[in-house]
Amino acid sequence: MNKPSVKQWQEPAPDTDFDAFVTVVESRRSVRKFEPEPIPDEIVERCLDLALLAPTSSNLQSWEFYRVVDPDKKQRLAEACLSQPAATTAAELIVAVARTDTWREHSRKMVEVFDQSEWEWPKTMRAYYEMMTRIAYGLGPARLGGAVKAVVEPVVSLFRAAPTLPKDECDLKIWAVKTTALACENLMLAFRAAGYDSCPMEGFDERRIRKLLKLPKDAVVVMVVGAGKRAPGGVYGPRIRFERDRFIHTV
Ligand SMILES: Cc1cc2nc3c(=O)[nH]c(=O)nc-3n(C[C@H](O)[C@H](O)[C@H](O)COP(=O)(O)O)c2cc1C
């Protein structure tokens, strides 16, 4: 039986509450001191689900989140976060990890999703995940693919717009970290929307965290998010942002 084309898919934009969003964004502060009260399990899991709805490059979902609940591991993680109060007082500690090598498996999974879908997906989509992601994110044997991209890309760019693709491990890390950081923001806004608070932390000993969580070689610890109920004095001062026109350019 023929499947309907996914081009017929309709998803009208639902009404949203802009004021509620403004309240969430404006009231999110980095909180360094939390009350001992726990966050209900279902809220933490729901916030993590919402983190996974962040946009992700090529939909390759190059992220992982480790919710550390084991008391001994949690204590060691807080120590690895340099014993910052945002970590030692947090009801929840979540380690956001970017993965630079899961794109292969995830490309295969995308093809499986197309195969199992009740919709007919365009052949170009399948080709993208069967072939193009290898060109885009693969570095090739002895990094030769990356070297070829480094030569070909600027030449093509002289004649037509050419995508700037990862050419070495560092580029791949940037690629995976971008996506993971977006999910972290979703996570922190979700906690705020649920009445809780958070603090992103990059003040940590990555070696210790890698060891504690037995992270694979291609993992990059992006940040540790501490979360909980805001304690009095948990925000260290009024928010500081520089003048808007330093950052926002209309050209
Ligand atoms: C990637 C990243 C790493 C951060 N690391 C830490 C940290 O280790 N410890 C900490 O107390 N705050 C940390 N922060 C929080 C910033 O200090 C905070 O976002 C900034 O001062 C602005 O304050 P606000 O978040 O309340 O607007 C980090 C923020 C980001 C985005």
C-alpha cells in the first residue's frame, strides 16, 4: 500500500502566551544557593524531555544528559564542580555532554525512522542520511576527508555558496556543543517555567567528570546544570547586561 507523502503533513502553529514566556525568560537567573527541598521526579524528567525538543543540527541529536542521582556520585560530581555552592546545594545535578561520533548511528536511525514511518519521506532525505552526513561530519581515514574539505570548500565558495563543514575534531566539537548548549537552555527555562531554578556551570574538572560517568572518548562535557528551589540570597546580585546596541546589529 502506498504511503501518503510527508509533504502533505500539516502542523498549524498553536496559540501561545508571549507574556508567560517573557516571565520565564526574565525570571531565569543563575542561582547559586538552593533550598534542600527536592524537585519532584516527574518534573525533572519532564524538563529533560523538553530539553530534547531543542533544535539539533541535521536532527542528529548529538547530545546526552546524565542525571546524577546516586548520592556518592552526586557528591563526587559536586566536588568535580570545584565544590561551588551551585553544585553542593543543588537538588539535581545534570551533566550535559556533546557527542562527536554518534552522528553515524543516528544517521542510520533516521533511515530506520523513514522506513518505519507511516509517511513517505522524500528520497533526498534518505540520501542525506545515507551519504551526505558522511561527507558533512566524517573526517575520513587519517583525517584525509577533512583535509579535502579544507581545500575544496573555499574553491567552491568562489562560485557558489558552500556549506562550512567540520574539518577536524575541533570543528566537530563545536558542531556538537552548539546543539547541546541549545538543549541546556531549554532545560533551564523548563525548570524556571515549573517554578524551579538552575545554574549552568563550566567551572569543573572535566577529567574527573569523564571518569565518574565513564564517558566515551568522543564525549565533551558541555556544562553541568544544577537545579532546585531558589534559596534566599541564591541570586548574587541584579542582572548585568551591557547596552543592547553592542550586541544587536541590524544591517
Ligand atoms: C557556559 C556557562 C558556564 C557557566 N559557568 C558557571 C559556573 O561555573 N559557576 C557559576 O556560578 N555560574 C556559571 N555560569 C553562570 C553565569 O555566570 C551567568 O549566566 C551570568 O553571570 C549571567 O547571570 P544570569 O544567568 O543570572 O543572567 C555559567 C554560564 C554559562 C552560560
